[in-house]
Amino acid sequence: MAAVARSVLAAGRVGCGRRGRGLPAAAAPYCTVAPQRERRQPPADMRSYMWSRYKEAKRVTKELVPSIMSNMLNPDAIFSNNEMSLSDIEIYGFDYDYTLVFYSKHLHTLIFNAARDLLINEHRYPAEIRKYDYDPNFAIRGLHYDVHRALLMKIDAFHYIQLGTVYRGLSVVPDEEVIAMYDGSHVPLEQMSDFYGKSSQGNTMKQFMDIFSLPEMTLLSCVNEYFLKNNIDYEPVHLYKDVKDSIRDVHIKGIMYRAIEADIEKYICYAEQTRAVLAKLADHGKKMFLITNSPSSFVDKGMRFIVGKDWRDLFDVVIVQADKPNFFNDKRRPFRKVNERGVLLWDKIHKLQKGQIYKQGNLYEFLKLTGWRGSKVLYFGDHIYSDLADLTLKHGWRTGAIIPELRSEIKIMNTEKYIQTMTWLQTLTGLLEHMQVHRDPDSQMILEEWKKERKEMREVNRNFFNAQFGSLFRTDENPTYFLRRLSRFADIYMASLSCLLNYEPDYTFYPRRTPLQHELPGWSDQLCTAETPKAELGVMDNLYRAKQF
């Protein structure tokens, strides 16, 4: 979209500048010319001059929208952070939950209700919290939670809090209060979550990266809201721990697993074409394995439902209850074979056999027994930390992130209303940057009006995605902390495994070379000096297709 602003500003002959802070993979300059005062004599009527530039930029923006609309992003595409050829991949590995299998909206309601009841029945929380129901539209993945202050918030790639997205309970915290609490909006490194997103060893922030964490964030906010509304004095750290333990117990006590197995059609979505993906890979001679934290009987019933009774025939190795991410780091735990009745056998494992199910173990023993090492292995998972981080950093595996939210966000980005809003927002930002050199009172007054409009448009843009927190991938300008970690730990990312069906097994994924802040795109000068928008419309077709989150 920054390129859109370049074209609009050039066509309107109002000049351009550069975007502010941003990651190299997700930022592009408005242009490379440093802002300077115009050498010619300023117009006598600065008010008329400023507004004429504004109206001209808006007109050109409107003309560009149809061209941008002609090239939509594909929600079923696979996006690349790092160049990777599928022809080099011999072995494909998979997580289970939200990778091979997707769940319906009913599952998060189940987790929320079960954890809420555990708070009441086992942790003696007030029964009145039962009046709170799960709201699927409240939270998004990747948010941070300040354990000591009981605040849920969105943080960008540079550790800056996005003001307007800080919630205490179910209510937004005023910007002034946030700035006072944090002495600004920056969160120091020592207060951020640890490597796996956890709050530990002095870290006061917890990052919620798991899709299963959406009901946890909502429950935390609801219980905080109850205590605040009823003026009940409480310790936020205890509340966080109790909610975390209740959510954990929904899993480890088997509450979630039993409910899904009892009504599998209600909770599991069949339409993600998992069988077709696995069959395609098998037909091309690829080896496949499954490593999941879920229990054996649960995985077996789910895979029978979405793939078929013969699902094990497709996998060379199946490992359950792996306890990731410990599986990738703890060398001490041996594998155990699980028989058809789910009983753990005591015999020593010398070989991982096809058709068998194994429990626990560790990656180092896995590598020793299979010989599957390095960049010929591609592993897919939905949890950026627990599934992908150790594999890419320590073992050189290629990694693929499954981001279900991607599909819905791209569909929003393809709407005319979103494109109109974002194109004008970027253009208005360029106007502000260029016109700030005019220091007379009339110009400064107009600039303040434009800043107000820009702030309002940012709020509109946030509401396109989530009314409280906006997009999973962006704050107002910068990439989110979530996207920063995604860009580091995933070679490729996609909405679901079914996206693989759109690509041949020897396809090479090339990341788009987005200019760094100090780099000059080959077409930059043309865009910054064009007389009319017509010269750039063909270029814009490709630029919108290539735009970053």
C-alpha cells in the first residue's frame, strides 16, 4: 500500500517521503527523497494550496482503486518468508490439532465453559461468573497479557503497545493511563515473555500464541471484569494462575477429549481436505510422520473421521503425547509403544515401525532412529513457538505455519471498502509527511485536521478485522510481535494444509524482495515524478498483489 501512496502523491504532484518504523520484510519507503522546504516562493494563500493538494490526492486515489481491485490476493495461496523448493523435501511432518484437523466454533465455547466451571467448583470462585459466556469475537491470537497488572494488549514487533488495544477486563484502558503505567508505550525486553511466550523468571508478560488460548484470554478478561465491577480486591497473579490451571485441566483431565469423541461431527470440521493432501504426498513417494501432544485414542478417532480407517498406512511414524516443546529439547525420555488397546508396552524401541503408535520420546532419539535430518524435512504446525521455533533454530528443518486466520483476513483485504480506506490512509500519511515543512499557522491548523482524520481512519481499519485488537498481523503501521516471530520461525505459511493442493511437488516458493528503508526500487523515480496516474496503473496491478501484511 505504500507504493499506492507513492503513485498518488506523484500524480497529485504533492511530493512524498518515507514510511516510519517497520520490519524490512514488511515495509517499503514512500520515496527516497529527503523532505525539504520548497525552493519556490510559498503560495500566498496556504489554506487554498493545502486543500487543493488534498483534493487532488483524493481524486487520484479514487482512480487507482479499480486497478487495485483487478488483482486480488488469493486466500488459498502459500506465502514465503524464506526461499524453499518442495523438490528438496523428502519427508513431511505434521502436528495434529489445527494442522491435520480443524475444529468448529463449538470447541472454544466448550473449553471456556468447562474452565469457568472448574474455577467455580475447584478454585471456589464466585458462582456469579457463570453469567459470562464465551465471545468468539473478543480476542485474537498473539496478544500479550501483563500478569501483574491484569491487562490484555497488542504489541508490535518493536515492543511498542498499540494504544487503544489495552483491555482491563472487558473495557479498554485510556491511552493516558497506559502511558502513565508504562512510562510511555514501550515494553522493555526483560518484561517481555520468554522464548516460548510464557511468563517466567521475572517476565511479566505472557504471549498467547495457541489457537486454543482464545477461550483462555476471554475467560481471564471476564473474571477480571467481574471482580472490577463488584469492587472485589484480588491478586492478579493468582487469578492468572487459576485460569491457566483450569484451562490446562480441561485438556489433561480429558474433559475436552471426551466431549469431542462423544460428538465428533459437532466439533471436527471435515472440509479441510486432509485426506487429499496426504494422498497426494504419498503418491509422490514422500515419507510422512505425525508428532502431536494429543493422546492416542483421541487422535485415532479424529483421523478415522477425517482420513479413514487406514490413516496409519499413510504415515511412516506416529508419535502421541510428545509434550512439545520439551520433545525437541529433552534427550532423556525414551519412546514407548502403544498397542491397539492403548496400553503402554515396556519393551525397548530399536526401530520406529510404520503402522505403530509411539508415546513421548524425544527428537534426538527420533533423528537417530529415522536418519531424517536437515532441510529435507518440512514440518507443519499452528503454534509458532512449540511446533516450529526449535526445529528451525536448532535442527535446520524447514517449517510451515498453519494460520487459519489468514484466509479471513485476506478476504477482508480484498474488499473494495478496505482497499479504498487503506489507499487513502497511506496517501494521507504521505501528505502529512511532505506538507509538515509549512510552518505558518494556517498550514499547521490544516495538518492537525489531517492528523485527526488519520487517527480516525486507523480506528476504522482496525474494525475491519477485530473491533478490539484489529489484525493479527499489523498494528497501525508496524508488523505485530506475532508476525515478527512468524517471519523468523516459519519458512512458509498458509491458512490450511489444503493450500498445498494448489502447488506441484517441485514448486519453489520465492519470498518477495520488499525494499529496505534505504533501498531504491527500480521503479521509484518513475512513480515519484509521473505526471498522471495512467503511467503507473500497470505497475500498481503487480504492487497490490505483492503488498505485505
